[in-house]
Amino acid sequence: MSRLLTRLKGKNSRAEENGGVTMADENKGNGNNGKPGGLLTRVTAGVKEDVEALKTDLPAKAKEQIEILSKPTKTQLYTSIFRHKHDDTPRNRALGVLSNVFLHLHPAKVNRDAVRYSYTWGMGGITFYLFFVLTLTGVLLMFYYHPSKVQAFRDVLYLEHDVPYGKLLRNMHRWAAHLMVIAVELHMFRVFLTGSYKKPREFNWTVGVILLVLTLLLSFTGYLLPDDQLGFWAVTVGTNMARATPLLGHEGPFGPQFGMTPYNDVRFGLLGGSIVDANALLRSYIWHCIGIPIIASVFMILHFWRVRKDGGISGPAQVVLDSEVKEAKK
Amino acid sequence: MDWKQLWQILSAADNVPIIAMIPLLAFYIYLAGRQAFANDKLIADLSANPALAKTHHRRTWPFRPGWQKEVHVWPFLLRVEFLAAIIVTIILMVWSITLNAPLEEPANPNLTMNPAKAPWYFLGLQEMLVYFDPWIAGVVMPTLIIIGLMVIPYIDTNPLGSGYYTWKQRKFAISTFLFGFVILWVSMIFIGTFIRGPGWQWFWPGQTWDHNRLIYEVNRDLPDLLGITSNLWKGIFGAIVVGGYFVIGGLIVNGLFRRYNPKDYKRMSLLQYSIMMTFFLIMVALPIKILIRLLFHIKYLWITPWFNI
């Protein structure tokens, strides 16, 4: 310890030997390596020059900048986001759809009569829009909801009475769900009446049927979540039917012979128990919020993609006369 | 006439969608029908005039030689979609502000709701429970509906009417679908929603829901009516009746289909034809079973130790 001290002292004494010039002084004055003029004068001259230059450069740059900003569509920021011009040319109209990830599901052009409401009724698009609304309101509802027997009903009361716009949120989710069921059924009705399931769209119709079933299941699993009498008894009635599943339900034909009891049949699997209780609430919640939406999304991707791949919207096509049908040779 | 009761049923929040759906369905049937008849007229004109058929643009919408057949999606389709989204949002907002989602008492397994109803879109199936055992109404029938819908494109061999509304070119397909969708699905939902009251009993609109009403309804089984007592013979008899329905019904439908739909009959393969027949006969069996029940108070036709039909 004492050795270290003497060493430090030694350093200090060496600095004093240099005529009392410390490191700081060295940097200030004598860093010019012996050239004449001194740093201070050179720095002042440099700054003066910079200021002079700025006097002319700044207005010039500002002018240039204003010119650039007055045409915002030419900026790098803009062109990096939007890849093409937007003046009204056929090319840009097409690119507006094709170069946009959210719109590129559309073709660039459609049958001029397909735009008319009377042919498509717009029900498929409305269904998709309602699914979007339901996802949005559903996620917001999830912030306030616990899928447990203790809390579920209270959360709904809390939503209805205390959460700002909570009642509106719940109402919108409920009515959008009902509206979606109606829209899906009307969509299917329209597709049938226009014969749009016919070649080459057969497979997409079956995908659509699956989506119809998934829509009904989504709506049904959500019915239990408020944990009120309405949902409870609706789900009880609904799942009681599963008891009667042939082979797989304990009250169904050949169920008992197949070894089914209330504790191992298909209803038990649906409810996570032999009665509609806490497990059923949780299962219903997970199917409603995660399971079925993911499955439905996959089928929706398939459905929309196939609409394009199968040749877009089916019509309004030219009418075909009976005499023009060429019978396939057998 | 109990107006209060009627209003209670009609204004029950969850019944509003089905009230909305009926005028909507009526409107869209009208809209489709109008276009179908316009197209049918065009088809008749073109068939009568082959020269016109070669030059006509073959749609009922106006078209002039200079017009483009296609329009840009941007903006012509996108603006329609945007408008539709706005209109749906407005409808949804107004609906949500004016009508509250239903919320009953907390769930209580000891206090049975009477009537305990499923969501409105399943009430058609619940109504079927009156006429069929749960395994048919709740499991087999939904499965058959789903599969039946899925096979439609594969059994409909008629190449006409693809991409336009028509009635005359697709009479069988459209009337079958209308029967299944409007008569069986929607009107059964309607009955389940508005007619069925406590105890799932039939209450006409405006009739008071009497929770203590008793109906003395004796439903018998067909084998008992005919005095068949042994279980074995009941089983054999029922199999004959149900099998007989499919054989005789199949023969009738086959006879009609051959005569009135000869081209489709010729086009369909054996597999397509038998699948179509099976689903068609099962679908027609529903109203027949309902009528047998309502007119003759017969519950089961076929009784076995494992299942009853």
C-alpha cells in the first residue's frame, strides 16, 4: 500500500518537473505540433468559414427541401412504401390492386356485371367483414373476461355496467355473430341459385360447407361464455344430444355395447366432464377464442384462394342454351 | 289474443335475428326469382331465334358494342365493398345501441329453464327432437345435412345454369334446395322460435304460454297399433316398413326423375344416382314422419332393443 502511494507521488512529481504543465494544458495549447498560428485562430477561421457557407447553403438547401417536400410522392420514404404512381391510368389501377397485400385477393379486372349488387348480394364479403368485426370486438372483450365459474358472469355484469362502451362492445359482438350466421346462409343460398358450385368450383363449395359449420360452432361455443341461464341451458340441450351419438355416446344406439359411460363418451370429451361446469366453460372459451378461429382462418384462406384459382366470381355468365350442351361420351 | 305474450316472444333479443332473416330471405328469393325469370325469357327468345343467339351478348343486363366487358376492380369493385362495409357497420352500430344482448340470471343447474331453447339457428334441429330420437335429430341428421350439402356439386350433373340465375334449366335442383332450405330449415327454426312454448308444446302466436298446460296426447307405436307383440317381429316389421319406404319411394322418385329429367338421368353414374336418391329420400322422410306423428299420433315405426325410428 505504501509502495503504491510513493509511485503515485512519483508521477505527480514528474509532472511538476515539466514546468507545472498538466495534461489539460497540453491539449489546449501545445497540440499543434509546433505549426504556426495556433489552434484557436485556426478554429475561429474554420467556424467563420462554416458560418459563411451556411449563409448561402442553408437557404439553398431549404429551398431544395421545400421543393422535395412539395412533391411528397417523390420522396424516398413514399416510394419505398408505394411502389407505383397513382395517376389515373389503367396500369396504375391494376397495380393499385396487385401491389397491395390486402387487396391482391382481387383480380385486376372483373366482369362488369359482377359489380352489380343483384348478382352476388355481397354476402360472402359481408361474412368476411363480420368475421373481422367479431375478431376485433372479441379481442377487446377478452381483456375483461375470465373463463372461470367464479368470475365469468360477474365480468359480463362489469362489462355491461362499468367498462366504458362495454355494453356496446358486447352487443356488437353478439349481433355481429347472429348477422354472420344469416349472411353465411344467404351466401350459400345465392351460390346455389346461381349454380356457382358447378364445375370447376365443386371443391370450393365443400370448403364453404365446412366454413358454414365452423360459423355455427363459433356462435354456439360463444353462447355459453356469459355463464347465464340462457347459455347454460342452450349448451345443456345441445350437448345432451351428444349423449345419443351412435357408438360414441352412452345413450346412443350401440353406445353401451361399445363400452360408453357418462365418463368416457363423446359428450365427456366435449364438456371435459359429465355436466356443464367449469371445464366446459374453459373448453368452450378456448374453442371459441383460439381453436375454431384458427381452423376457420385456414379454411377461409383456402376458400378465398380457390375463388381466384377457380376463375374468380362465377358470373354473371352468358346463358347457355339446352341445345348447346355437348354430352360427354361414355 | 294475448298481445303481451306475442310481443314478449317477438321482442326477445335473441329472436330478432330470425325476425330479420325472414323478410331478408323473402327479399332475396324475390331478387333471385326476378333475375331467373328474366334469364329464362332470354333463353326462350334465343332458343327460338338461332340467328339472334349468335349475335346476342347473352345477358339480361344492357351491353353495347363499344363497352368493355370487364371493369377495373379499383375503383369499381372496391368502392362497392367499401360502401357495403360502411352500411354493415352502421346497421350493426344502430342495432347494438338500440337492442341489448340478452343476459339472464347466473347459470343454475338446479333451476331448469322452461322452455330451454338452443340458439335460434339450431332450433330446427331441436324441433326435430319432437319427431325423432336424439340420436337421429341431434347427431345423424346434422351429419347428413353437412354431407348432403357437400355432395351437391358432385351429384348435380346438369351443366346448365352455371353463373346465372335460372329456374327452367334447373327446376329439380332449385326446388329441392328451396324445399330443404326454406321449408325444412327456416320454417322449422320459425316454429321452434315462435310457436314452441313451455314444455316444448305448441302455442299459436298470441296464445298465452301456460306453464301448467297439460296435453293428453297418446302416441302409439305402429307395431302396437297392428297388434304385434313379440320384440323379434317388431324389429322385422319395422325393418320392412322403413325398407319398404326406401324401395317404394325410390321407385316413385325414379319413375318421376326418369320421365321429367331424362337428360340428368342419362348423365348420372350409378353412384351419383344412388347417393342422390338416398339423400333425397331421407330428406322427404322428415315431413312424412312429421305428418305421421301429427295426423295419426304414431311415435315409432321401427322398434328394436337398441334404437327406435
